[in-house]
Amino acid sequence: METRVDRPQTPRRRFGGGGVARLVRRAGWSTSDQVVSSLSSFALGVLVAREVSAAEFGAFALSFTVYGYLVIVTRVLVSQPLTVRFSDAAPSAARQAARQSTGAAIVVGLPPAAALALTGVLLGGTVGPTLVLTAVLLPGLLLQDAWRMVFFAAGRPRAAAAIDSAWAVVQVCLMLMLSTTDQGSAVAYLGVWGLSGWLAALLGALLAGLVPAPRATWQWLKAHWDLSRYFVTEYVLINGSTQLMLVLVAATGGLAVAGALRGAQVLTGPVGILVTSGMAFAIPELARRPWTVGRRLIRAGVGISGTVVVLATVWGALLLVLPEEVGRQLMGDTWTGVDAILVPTVLGLVMSASGLGPTCGILAAQRPKVLFWLQIIAAPAYLIGGLVGVLTGGAFGAAVGIALAHTLGAGFAWIRLVVVARQAAEAREHA
């Protein structure tokens, strides 16, 4: 099914234009937003871990993990079609789409919230209250993330950074106040975190000047199911293969091997922040430039990948020359295993980063089916690479297998981008 979107005859200053300086500023704000979000999550985990018992922290971590999974599923189901289809839409269409997508984010969160509440009541104990509270908080937290995507689609990453910064500041202040009392518990800290998120969602509505339209949820989901079904399936597929690979590696090679792989992932996490912010920025920027087809789309992909590859290479080089004393301070006893697999891990990191450009180009061209089939190839390659690698070479072999899987996925992505770019150019010529 094809959804028609009214587009302006000339580029609008709000959604594009302004030259390289404006583009660089938007990229900077997009990266800043992701950094703020990641650092606040890190600080949250550290503070709660220091203030509550191990059992209560486990309950808090479980609730936070559930939230993290649901927010990504909701984003790809509800918000990603907005950034792909409405970044270049006329103002009236963009505002209507923003109201519908944010309303849908609220409604989509209600069924899992009900399931969480029921599960929490049945479980009771330490975990039960945190799950019930997460259920209460979930719709507002999903709305906050939906506003972020609205701002990215509108070319306003500074507004997205503003609501994330507000969430972080209020959250830290309230948690520090709570830590001075004797009332600190997993439920209390979770409530403070969630309340801060709701306030950030309210700020998002004020900055957007819009009110969500929950009644249009079915209309929104139905109109964009041709895109979102691939987005959701792709996320579940790649996330599932990643988790299954780690489980199989742990079962086959031992927990030390799995710990080394996880430790390496932690150290390469900053590049993951760049990739996430790069996608949030690049997809709507390309989508609002429908004339970026053919060689222009390929050059855009090269520019996106080239930027991230350079940064990933610099970060990887820093990891490779990291003194052992510093590594042990960061990772403890896990550092020995991590240090042994850093070379293939860094190579895999660079190859994974090289695939960002074609991924963004394919999505901006509204070809989610192409990306879905690429993941059909990449997911089992990732699984097989890690498993065969650990069987033949332990942790080092697993890291090599994963790096090869990243190389395969990036290579196929570039091949498909060339085809998509040519098809988009031909379609534009005949339009």
C-alpha cells in the first residue's frame, strides 16, 4: 500500500536548507541528544545500584530493560514512519502526522502496560511493585520518546535535546534529594525516574505546540503498516539473533567468553551512540530531500558512512593503545579477556559503521523491504559467525566470526543501495 504525502513545491526553511552550517548544527544537536540520553541512563544505573540492595537493583534493572525494549518497538512501529514519510511534508500534513503518531505511541503502550501490571500483581515480592509502577509510567514515557522523533522529523534536534536534558536534570536532582532520605527503594527511584520522564513529555508537547490524537491510532497504524511491519520484524530479528548468539556462545565457550564479548561491547558503546544519533539525524535529512537519488544518494551514503568510520577508527585505535592499568580499572578481571579480542572487535566495529550510510539511504528511499531481506542475511550470519568462531577459536574466534558477519552485512547493504539509488532515479525521471 502506498501512502500519499503532500509535499511543498520548494524546500521550506523549517525542514531543510540553510547550507552546510545549518546541517552541521543539526547533526551536533542530534549527537548531543543521544549523548545526554545515554549518560543519564548510565548515571541512573550507577546511582540506584549504590543506594539499594542487590535484589532491589535487579528488580529495577528488569523494569528498565522491559521499558528499553518496548520503547524501541514502539519507535519502529509508530515513529519511524513519521521520519521517513513526513520529514518533507507540507506543514499541515506534518502537524497532523505528529499528532497521530504521538497519540498512537500512547495507545500502543496500553496493552503491554496492562500485561506488566497483571504480571506484577501475580508475582508480588520485590519485582512485582516495580513492574506495576512501570506499567503506570509506560504510556507517558513512550510519549516522551515519540516527541523526540517528531522533532527529528521536523529538523529540530535542539528541541529533542532540550526535553532529554530536562528529563536528565530533573531526574538527577530528585534522585539526589531522595538519596538523602531513608525512603530510597527501587520503587521510589523508579517513580522519580518515571515522573521526570512524564514532565519531559509535557515539555515536548509545549515545544511542539501540539496535542496528541489517540483516537487516530488505528488510522495511523493502518496507513503505515507497509513500512512499520518491516521495521518491527527487522528489529525483533536482529535483536533476537544477537541475544541468542550470546546465549549459545556462553553455553558453548563458557561465561568467561560471553563476558569478554560483552565487555568489548561496553567499551565500543560510544560508537553505538554515534550510529544511533546518525540514523536519527540522517534519515529525516535525506527524506526531506527527495531529489537525492542516483549518484547523489550513493554519495550521501558514502559521506555518512565515511564520517562514522573515521570516528569509529579513532575510538578503536584509542582502545588498542589503552594502558593495561586503565583497562583493569575500567573492566576489572574481565579486562584480560577483552584485551585479547580487541583487534577483531575494532575491525568489526569499523565494518559495522560502514553500513550506516546505505542503511539510512535505503530507509530514506522508503524501501524497508530491501533492508528486511538484508537482515534475513545478516541475522543468521551474525549467529553462525559467533557460534562457529567460538567452537574453532574461543573468544578470539567468536570476535572474528562476528566481524566477518558485520563485513558481509555492510557489503550487501552497499550493493543494495546502488540498486535502490538507480531505481529511485528512474522513478523520479518518470514521475
